[in-house]
Amino acid sequence: MGNAITRRGFVTVVAAGLLATGLAACGNSDTGDDAGDGNGKIVLGFSQVGAESGWRTANTNSIKESAAAAGIELKFDDAQQKQENQIKAIRNFIQQKVDVIAFSPVVESGWDTVLKEAKDAGIPVILTDRSVDSADKSLYQTFIGSDFVKEGRLSGEWLVEQTKNATGPVNIVELQGTTGSAPANDRKKGFAEAIAANPNLKIIASQTGDFTRAGGKAVMEQFLKANPKIDVLFAHNDDMGLGALEAITAAGKVPGKDITIITIDAVKDGMQALADGRFNFIAECSPLLGDQLMELVKKVHAGESVPARVETEETTFTQEQAKAALPNRKY
Ligand code: GYE
């Protein structure tokens, strides 16, 4: 594995042996006009997860803006968080003979058949934001996105440090992201690993809130009813944390004080809650993947080799750091 910081602040990880594999088989040496638009532009079919969170909205905007700036024709589909819709959209893109397909897989499993169809049609596929668990890596060219395990681990490590002098048990509730999605699986894993050596840190309840505010609120209400002593909330994204704030306040507790709140994403509303003292810590997950994605689209379309993995560079925020960063936050 080689590591290099690229000019856009992304860390590029090049896996050995990937160079140009699969690309030759794709045979995409045309001018980018297959979709019949007659304007010579590269046509990109993009299947988005949905519009479930502030993160997702920022990600969609980034992709649309970057495609326009790069002169790439974008066919955009919103799958409303349903895998079947994404599979349909990808099949449509194949039928329309787009030049490149990119998508953010709502869940990790169940993609092999449709990815094989794209490969057989000679259309290269790029995974963005979330990955798939397909064993056959030749089904896609590259995966650009965050290290979700690391985000969970950083969240857990912060909590371990904060609670190092705690004498009694620290009761944690967890709001998971969409069941079966890479960020839910990985954030859960990273967090659990980070706190594992501290037996007083206990996850007493863990359920999905589907990455939405409404989900976060509803599940937090149940958690509060069932558990008289909750010390910490770990939410897999800001939006669920923001929904949970309402439930916590309605239960007569003070968020950020009675209950320590850790979330992931660092979108504006989350950062505001952190700066205001209602959240306590956020691990950042950048949705601004558009520019980097368009560069990859151009490269795979030109038959050039690309790294197997392009990892987003991210940081973490405490309340003080959120106050300082908020005025310049882009999303
Ligand atoms: O954290 C969450 C969104 O896949 C990284 O999806 C993304 C996650 C993000 O709904 O807010």
C-alpha cells in the first residue's frame, strides 16, 4: 500500500496490483457520446442513496456542481433509500449506454448481479461514499469515500479519554445508521473496538434510526422510556443526534450536560449544536466528494488507471473547535 496526499487534501491509497485491471476489458475508448446526446460530453449515470440527511443533501449538491463544472453530463437518480430503486436506476443507465456509472450503495450486500451486468456492457463503475462487500473487485474501478471504522474509533477514543476518571458504570445508547449500510456497520465496529478495554463503558441499547432526524427522535424516546440512567448517546450521524435532542429535552434532561452526545458528519446544524453545547463531540465525514469523483470519471473513461481506494481526509471537533470552525463551514 502506498500513501500520498493529493493536491485536494485527499489521501490516495493505491492497492498493489490494481493498475488498469478491468479497464481494458471495459473497452470504453469511445468519445463519450454513447448515450446519444450528440454533444460529445461524457455521460455519467449517478444513483444517489436518497435525501435522508444534511450530509446527503450536501453530497448531492457537490456532485451536481462538480459535474457541471467539469462539463460532464449527469443523469441523477434518487433511490429514496431503497436498494431495489438503485438496481433499477443502474439497469436504466446500462440501457441508456451511459459512459460511466457511479453510485453510493445504500447497503453493502447484494450488488454482484447488477455490477456484472454493467461490466458485461463495458461500462465502468465507481463507488462513492459507501462500499460494497462483493468479493470480485473487478466489478468496480475504485471506491472514493471515508474510513467509517476510523470515525467510530475516534468517537470511542474521545469518550474513553473523557471518562477515564469515572468510578461507576457509564451507560451508552447507540443510534445506528441504516441497517446493513457500510457506515452503520463500520462506525459501530470502530466505536465498540475503541471502548472494549473499558468494562465500565457499556452500550445498554443500540438500534437503527435510519440516519434520519425523525428516526433519531423516535428511537431516543424509546431509549429514554426504557432506561432511567443514560449517560452517553453515540449517534452514527448528526441528523439522528439532532432528532434525539428533542426527545432528550422533552424528557426533562439537558443535552450535552445530563447526556453526553457524540455524533458523526459535522454538517452545519450539527456543528451549531456542538458550538452551542448541546453536542459534545463530532467526528467529521466530508460529503464534498464531487470534484474528486469527476476526476475519476474522466480517468476511467479515458482508460487510465486509477487507485483502488481514494480516502477522504477528515478531522474531529470539540465544542471549542466547532465554535472556531463554524463561520467557514461550507456544508
Ligand atoms: O454519515 C449520513 C448519511 O454514507 C457517510 O449517510 C454517509 C452517511 C452519512 O445519511 O448522514
